[in-house]
Amino acid sequence: MNLWAGTILLLPLAPLLVAVMLVRPKALRLATGLLPLLPLPGVLAAFAAPEATSIELSALVLGLTLGLDQAGRVFLIFTAMIWCAVGWHLWLTRPWEEKGGRRFLFCYLVAMSGNFGVLLSLEYIAYYVFFSMLSFAAYGIVVTRDDEAVRKAGRLYLALAILGEMAMLGGFMLAAAGVAGLSMVLLLYFGMGVKHAVLPLHVWLPRAHGTAPTPASALLSSTLLKAGLLGWMRFMPLAGNEALSAFAAPMLVLGLGAAFYGALCGVLQDRPKMLLGYSSVSQMGIATAAFATAAPSSAVWEAVAALLLLFVLHHALVKAALFLSTGVRRRGASGGWVWPVLLLLSLALVGVPGTGGYFAKAMLESRLEQWGVGWAYQLLPLTSIATALLMARFLWLMRHEPGAYPGVAQAHVSPAPFLALSVLALLLPWGVLFVVHPQPLEVVSGLVTLKSWLPPTVGIVLGLIGWWLALRGLTLSWRVPPGDIVLPLEHALERLVHWPLRAPRMPNLPRLPQPDRVETALRRFSVLGICYLLLLLVFAVLAGALRGF
């Protein structure tokens, strides 16, 4: 085992080893001090590891293969930076000192392990194992309080996550059996699309953001959502261009629908985190539309894939910074410079010329237009108008409604992690351009056209008009509740599930357990017991790795 192969194995394994340290209270200080440092080997490996670096654990289960492909390498750089910033934020806020904090910390570390494992997985089994780890650990970082709103958000997420895992497993079984076709595409689309928040499977995301702590929200929108897109990029093309072409039109419609529907629902929110959740739905809709437009053609996909990566990863950095800003402002640590930074981040997300988001979005739209694939590129610029209205609403809420929210500690916290992510989000896309392109200024000048200026300008003007109307007391009185289209179905299912519990007891039939009691028992399961089980898993992984070499 060479150095870089060992580093790749260590990335998903190290968070699990640190999680095991939670068994001993005396080791808690060391474990928490490692939070900002654990992702750093990922940044180093992404930059310095050789092209064909991989490790095969043939003796473990059915065999797992971990390595770095081109997409995984780029994802790893951005993702590791976000985990570093969020770990820094956690180290400053010390949530493990609060009730249920050690359980949150444990799930956070398992989610980190699963996230790195997903990025490094080069085949079905490894991807599915780590994707499942990430899915179920995310439940633990969202469900941190015992109240009805949190339980509803957790139930909705868990139900969709289980359905998604089943669909993805079915798609992988078809792929393993060599049955590549439309059925495989549909199963992988919906299975991984749950994490990507595709329409209509997006309903869990706004609710989760509304109940989750600030660090969890930053991770959900920046890392969890991108895991599904990475799976699409790696495994859906294996179904063949014919199968992708057959589903391209419905996928395109769903993507564009999510882009505009997410913006509409977001504008009609009254809490910043809810709004940012719907903003993520909108932005991932744009990514879905771009994928549907480019993926069926191999030539187009090769030209568009790198730009799609840049677009979604820029969104990850911006959105993680914006979520951290909600925590900073609520703790009264805003300072005079936070507002201008929020404004710059908002303009970058809109894609105003001169920002990194403009470069990422304009290059993607330009390349799609160049290849002339479908009509999607004609509608994509209009999403800038929707995003501008969303961010105008977000800035209004942050300026005028910075009050406390449930489940958020009120202690002072340094805004340094927020500032660090903001600098990366604003400058990194331009840094990528100047590094990879021999004539970056010519590229920029070619993109700066009236067409590129018009949509964001219209959106900003409409946003300013909205501000002016709001200052005069003219606002919309109705709101879209989180969950939107799933609410009628949810109410019907609640009646159906609770009907047998209210019905008279029939002879010789066991009484069904109360769902709330089952949930409470699961949440109260000892962290110590979970850590002992995890310790056995770590030993199994180590044994498999050692036997393979």
C-alpha cells in the first residue's frame, strides 16, 4: 500500500475512528479538536495524488474499490474545504456541551465518513454503502430536538431516504446484471434524486432546514445534495445514450420546473433558512436541466461536465456560507462588514457579471448554446431573475427579521468560518479560470454581453421594487408552508396510519406500537452502544484492508 492509497483509505476511516473516541469522555476534547483538521488530507490528496490512485479491499464483504477519478477529485477539493469550515464553526460553538450534543457529534462524524466515501467510490457496492451511511447519519444531524416539527421533518426525510435507497439498489442490481436501459435510468434518477432534491422529491429539504442546526443546514445544502449529482455523473451514462435520450425530455422539464417552482416557494417564506432550502431546490433544478441536456450526447457531455461541476460546487460554497451567516447574525455577531459580504454572495448566486457565479453560470449556458442542444439554454438565463427575487427576499429577512429561532444556541460565535467560506466562494471560480485557461481575460470579455447582463439586471430591479413596496407596508400576506405539495398526502397518510391505533382492539390481534414512542426509543438509544457497534465496523474494515495487502 503506497502513501496515497493509504490516504484514500484514511479519509472515510478517520472520522469513524474519531467517533469511536466518543466512548471515552476523557477523549472528547481531543476528538473535538480534530474536527477542523480531519478533512485536510482530502484537500492534499485531491491536489497531489497521482492520476490512477486507487485501493481495492477485495477481502471486505463483496469487495470495495476506492479511488480518485476526475469528478471525484474536484468534488473532494470543495467538499473538504466546506467540512473544514463547518468543523471550525462547531469547534467554536461547542454543541456537544448541550443536551444531545454527543449524539449530534457522532452522527456528524459518520456523515463525514459517508460523504468522503461517496466521493471516492468507483463502483456500485462502495457507493451504495457510503451513500447509505451518509443518508442515515444525516437524519441524526437534522433530528436534534424532541418536538413535533422536528419529528415530522425527520419522518419525511427518512421515508424518502429509504425509498431512494431501494430505487438506487434496484438500479445497481440491473447494472450488475448487464440490463442497461430506461428502467435503470429511472431507478437511478429517483434513487439519487432524493438527495439531489429533484421535483417532486424535494419536499424533505425545506423542512429539514427549518428544524436542523445551522451547521447541519450548511452541510445538507452543500455536500448531501451534490452526492446525488455525482452518482448521476458516474453511473447513469452506463445505461447508454439511447436510454438517457429517452428520459432526457422529462428530466429537462422536471429540472426547469424545479428551478422556477423552488424560487416561487422560496419567495413566499418568512424564515431565512427555509428560503435558502428552496433556493437550493431551484439551483439543483438548473443543474438537473443542464445534465439532461448534455448527458445523452457523449461529445456534448465531455464539453459540459467540467462546467457543470464548477457550477454546482460554486453553489455549494456560496450556500454553505449563507447558512453559516444565519447563525452568525442570530448570535449578534454580525458586525458592520457582514451585510456587504451577504450582498456579494447574493449577487454571486444570481450570476451578476463580475462575480464568480457569473463565470460559472455564463460558461455553462454559453457551452450549451454553442452545441445547440435543445431549447433549455434559452430558458436558463431566466432563472437568474428568479434567483434575484429569492435573494432580495433573503436579504430582507436577514435585515428585518434576525430574531432567535428554535434549537439555536444564543452564545457568541466568531464569524471567521463564514468569512473564510465567503472568500473562497467569491474568488475560487476566478482562480480556476486563471489557472486552467491560457487567455482568461479573452474568455471573460467574450461572455460579457447584453444578454448576460439583462436577466440579473431585471431580477435586481424587481427585487428593489419589492423592497420599496415592503418598506411601504405592501407585502404578500400568504405563505407556502414547508413541504408544499406533499402536505395533502401527508395528512391523508397520518389519518391512515393512526386509524388502527384509534380503532377498538380486536381479539387475538397484537396492538400496534405508537409511532411517537418508537421514535423516542430510537432517539434515546445509547451513544455508547452505537459507538461499540461502530468500533466493530472499524475493525472489520481494517482487517479487510490488511488481508487485501
